[in-house]
Amino acid sequence: MPKQPKPFIVEFKSSRRKRTKPLEQPKSIWGNLAIELQQNLAEEQETSIGSPASQQDATAPDLPAATVAVCDEDAAAAPSTSRFIRKWSEKMAERPSAKGTDAVAAFLVRIERQKALLVEFHADPAGFDSWRSAWFRKVAGGFGVNIGHDSVDAGAGLRYVVVESIQDVTEFLDDLAHHAQTDTNFQRALEETRRRRAARRVRTRQR
């Protein structure tokens, strides 16, 4: 008889896998220094956060850029203001108050203005158009002349005259100017008229 073959038996053995160790990185002194540096930085940050100065800085509100700019402008303007004061303070003086002579001087200026208007009228009577500013008017028999448009008289109630010619108007204005310079009563009347005019302007502004 032929020889019987032996049965072929396959055995499966469970083998444990050995964990492979990671490849060791080459050690370097720079790696250790980097780790120490990170630790030192972390400790410094913790110290700065816990310090009162850092807390004060953290709680303080940030100033807007506009405020900073204004502060800079004020700082720049201060020296110029000081220079201005130093330059002009030596010339500081009290403003002169209005006196009787000022009222007379103003009245004399108004008379000179009337003389100029009279010259314009004499040069071109038909084209003269400044009647609202003139103290003289054409009337029956000549010219009527006011002593200003205010309620003031040259004395004894004299406020208005009627003359025959332009030459008489000029003469009257000259005598009126001399009277304003020499008569103290007329000077007081001019000053009172000046005060009334100023008070009238104030009342007009207040309305």
C-alpha cells in the first residue's frame, strides 16, 4: 500500500508588533536655549500684567487723536500769545472818553462836508442828487439852511435861516463853525445832542 501523506497543518501565530521608537532628533544646545527663552518671556509678561503701572495703563482710556492735536496746537499757540503781550503791553493805554471838544470837532467835520456838497451843487445844480445829506434846500426867495438835522440850536432858538444866494450859504457855514469853536453854551448843546444820538442808537439795537 502506498504511504499516506501527513496532513499539512498551517499554524497562525499572533505576533505582537513592537512599537518602533521614534527617530531620535539630534540634540542641539540652541533648542534648549529657545525653550529657556520662551519661559523667561512668559514670566516677564505675567509680571508686567500683575504690576500696578500696567493696570493703570490698561484702565486709562486712549485719548482721541483730535485731543492730542488740540493739545499740540495750544502748546504751539502759547509762545505766540506771549510774544504778542510782550510786544504790545508797553503801548497799552486807556481809551480817551468823549468830551465836549470831540463833539465840536465832529460838528466841524460835518460843516466841511456841507461845504463840499455846496460846491457840488454849484457846479451842477440840475444833476445834484445828495439832498438827503445836505443841510441846505432851495426855497422861495433863496436857500433854507438847517443847523444840522438834530434838534439843536445855535442859541436863542436859532435853528434855521433863509438866505438869498449860495455865497450866503457859504458865509453862514463859516460863521457857524466859528460859533461852535467859541461859544461854550453851543458846545454843551452839541455834547448833549451827541449823547442823545448815542442813546437813540442803543435803543435801536436793543429792539
